[in-house]
Amino acid sequence: MTSTATPSIVLYTTPTCPDCHAIKRWLAEQEIPFEERDLTDPQIAEEAKARTGVRVAPITIVNNQVFYGTFADQKPRLAEVLSSNTA
């Protein structure tokens, strides 16, 4: 049986994106592990587009839920999903 205490998080980012840096910093502060994928790699960009239907940065996937937009937009929704996964 899979534990919901540790959600699977994939973060699609670019090196120069301030919102990407903010999400990574916030996740690190929360001690939440994530897998980062660099959207400057064309194969990763195509993977993200196929998986999410969008071509933006940052894209955060928690389990199978997709979040995108600015850090300010994502943070409250991510906090809610992550708190329900660790409860």
C-alpha cells in the first residue's frame, strides 16, 4: 500500500524563472522533497507539454494534480494539497 505521507512532486522549471526559484525555496523550507526537471531541455519541455497541456514555468505536479502559474497563485493550492497528503 502506498503512503500518502510523501507525495510525489515533479517541478518543471527554467534556470532564470523567479517563480521557479520561489517554489523550490518554499518546498525546501517545508522539507518537502521534489524532482526538478529543466524546461530548457527540448525533450523535457515536450514531456511537460504532453503531460500538462501547457508550456509555462513553473509547473508543479503533486501526485497527479497539476499546478501552474506564479508562485503566489500556486502556493495556497499547493499548501492545501500538501497538508492533506501529510495529515
